[in-house]
Amino acid sequence: MPIQINNNTATPLKKKRIGTGYASVVIPALNEAKRIADVVTYAFADPATAEVIVIDDSSIDDTAAQAKSAGAQVVTANMLGKGGSMCDGIGVAKNDIIVYLDGDLAGLRPGIITDLSQPLLENKADFVKARFGRGGGRVTVLTAKPMLHIFFPEVAHFAQPLGGIIAAKKSLLQSLKFEDGYGVDVALLIDAHLAGAVLAEVDIGFLENDSQPLLDLSLMANEVGRVIFNRARTAGRLNVEQIGAMYESQRLASSGIEYVLTRRKGRQRLLLLDMDCTVTDAKFVVELARITGQHEALNQLCSDPIFQNDDKRAQKDKIAQLFRFVHMQKFDEVARQMTIRPGAIEFVNKMRRQGFMVGVLSDSYYVAADIIRRRVFADFAMAHTIQFDGEVCNGQLNINPAFLSDSDGGFGFPGRYADEKNFKSSKNGKDKQKPMGCKSNVLRSFLADETSPPINLTWVVGADPDDLELMQMADRAFVLTPMSSKLKKIPGITQVASFEQLVKQIPIEN
């Protein structure tokens, strides 16, 4: 068991054994039914293991059931994302040593949990990364390694800085920040180093896990780069403001229609949820204005006759200007604190189990919509992007091209399909030029997608008159109460009191 350890003194560990082992094994998992039982069984076979905890990201396959059958404690994550799941595991774990494993691993040699835990047990290290051999590793080689050599050469020698097999002392993990995206593992490595922890690396041999599609690798590289840049700036090792540009690039990529369509993976059913006052019980910009002291300014702006006569793009630009100089952290904070309507998470989960791809659409900002998306375990979010200089909002707004029609320079397809009889543009078969920023153009893009089998069933849930055209295009449309009076008597739109009632509308399929 080759071990490489930094030449510092590790924090003494308080031994606490539960059962026959001393380590809590935490496995974040999303749709890992194929292998999760084998990974759990493997973990229990190691004498160091006291308990196995699977943090399930609301999987739509049998991940949870398979993990339970193998003996694991299964906990549903509080929020979609590996980082959040890893953090949730800390709160559940009963032991002072925590070992993280991936849910898709195969070909592991016996004794890895013992080997990873040993430097911690002997107080030779506080944080241990697995060193292993496998094919691939393109993001590690092309992005992570070069950047670590520049900004954090102290940890650049780690063979797998992006690897998710980690052992660490619980006290250390409780003091670290868990990123939401692909950069969580390298962020923990850097943050542990900056916190003065003693780091170690243990060779675990060769392992197998599933490879990522090329587009996912691109987004992974972007996220890893952003995380390393961010840590470099915080540590005073970065003198230029590249952070904002990286955030912007990442948001534009992940909210774009081209990326979202690649996530279909053959699914032919689509559920689109409006965010403000549908998934959430309030409007994001109203809550953000309240938290940042701009509530009165927002009210004055919206009541101004000039504003009321502006087109929607001009209105959106003026509202965005209210949030100049607001730190990104405030956007994040408000999105995480907004109340999710009761039953929304259950509804999304059941629809995904019925084969629906679920998206959250918003006329607000992607930085918020993506958090709401992860809170309800939806597949994607699409919204506009508000720009940041570094991590401070500059008030500039980019309209999501997927919301625009052809004439607006977007990726909607009304002109292309307006005269084709087989294009399902609305209930009455009519089509017309769409206004700027219309969500119905997102649905048009899905219906026009030729990269997967065609969409054959669409559901839309909304609460705003601006969503009327989108709802009229859907096979089934629902409006939640309280609702606009403009939507109460529209044919083809079903009124429901809550998501709990909406769950009863889901067809039961075997």
C-alpha cells in the first residue's frame, strides 16, 4: 500500500467504533441501480466499514431499493448535486472517519477502505485521496493538472485530483465548502490544503467506472477551471478577473438549448414547469429586491407609466439594473431560501419515473433557476443570464437565445414549421410570430429536435398569463392556484389547487 504524505503533523483523531468497523462509507448516487448494490456489498466486506450510507439524488431508477437490499442506509438528498449529497452524508455519519465512494465503481480490489483509512487512524493525515489507474482522465490531464501546477503546485502531484474516492476526518470535512458541480472533489483537495490539513495519497490499483460524453467533459472542464481560479483568487494567487467570464461561460453553456437537447437520452415525454409562483411561492426578483433593499425601487419602477409602455426586453433590462453591485452570493442565498410549493418535488420525481424529461423555465436568471431546478430534482433549467464582474453583478442581462424566435436571432423554429401540417404548434394548429422572450419557443425546439426520437407527449404547468401560449401548445396544461384571472376560462387548461392534486393526474403505468 504505497502512501505519500505531506510533512506536517495531523490532527489527532478521536476513535469511535460502531459495530466492528470505524469508518462511515458515504456513496452519493444518482441513477446507479446497475452497480450500487455491488458497491454497497463491497464496502460492507471491508473490516474497516462500520456503516454504509447512500445519499440518493432522487433517482428515478431502483437505486434506493437496490442500495437498501444490500444493507445500506439510504437518505434522500436535500438538493440535487454531488457536493450537496457529500455534505448530507457528513450529517448522517456516526463515525469520525468518512470514506467517499462513487456509486458506479467496478473492479475494486479488496481492502481499499482499510487502506484509505489507515493514515487517518494513525494520525498521519487528515485528508486522503485515492491514487488509481484507469483509461480516460482527459479533464484531469488537460485542465486540472496544468492549472494546479500554476496556482497550487503544492497539490499538483496528486494523480487523481478530480477523483471522488476520498477518506477524511469528519471534523475537517465539517469546516470545508462543498461545491455543487463537477469541481467539488478538486475544491475539497485545495480547501483542505489551504486549511492546513495534512494530505495523503494511497494507491488503490486499477478501477473501472463509466465514461462521460464529450459535452459533459467540456462542462466539467469549465467547472473545474472555474473552481481552481476561484480558489486561487481567494488565496491571493490570482491578479486578474477571469472568474466572472468563467461563470458566464458555464451558465451560457448549461442553459443553452443545444446542451439541454443532448440530455434527452431518447426520452419522448417532456414536462415544462414555470418557476416563479409555480414551483416557488413567490417571484425571485421580488425576493431578491426585498433582501437587497431594492423592494421600494422595484415597486416604483414597475408602477412607472414609461416602464409599463416598454417592451418586455426593456423591462427586463431595467429590472436587472436594480441589482448592480449585488454579490453573487445574495442571488444564491435567495434562491436557496425560497419556499418550494408543497408536493412539487414528489410531482417531479413521479413524472421522471414515468419517462418525462423535466425542465424549469424562467423569465428570471439562470443563477437562480438552476438552484431551484436542483432543489426539485429536475433535469434542466432554462432562463436568462445576468452578468457578473468577478462575483459582483454588473446589471447586464443576456436573453436566452432559446426563448427567441427566428426573427429575433434565436433558436426557435416558428418560421421553419409554420406551414407544415405535422408540426404541433398549438391545440388549434395555428402558428404565429412569437414575441421576444417567449417560452413557447423552447417547446418548439424540443418538437423540432431530430437528434432523438420525437417528443410525443408534453405537459406544462404554469401560473402566469405570459405562459399562455406555451400552455396552449402542450398536450396537457395545468395552472395552479392562485392564478391570473386571464387563465381561468381558457379552454384546454386544467385548474388545480396544488401539486398534491396534480400528482393524482399522473397516469399509472406498469
